[in-house]
Amino acid sequence: MAHTELLSEYVAHLQLHMALQARNLVPSLSTSMAPVRDSRHQLLHQTQSEIEKIASRR
């Protein structure tokens, strides 16, 4: 993968992370959103893991 592609992928993951963080700052209006919140939490951890893998390969 070219350096530009790695940087582009990193930026995309960072944008996703920031979007998820912004959503987590807004409290949910009902407890029926718990499965959605859990899936977002899992996605956030997966994204952080991917970023750490990319960073460690450099």
C-alpha cells in the first residue's frame, strides 16, 4: 500500500472515530437504543484497533 493510501485510510478511520465520539456526547432519549449504542461502541474499538495496527507497522 502506498504512503498516500495509508494516510487516506488513517484519515478515514479518524473521521469515523470523531463521528462516533460526537454521537456518544449526545445522550440517547430512550433505553431502546442500547443495541445501537453497543454496536457503535464495538465499532469504535475495532476502529481504534485498526489505527493502532497501521501506526505500529510504520
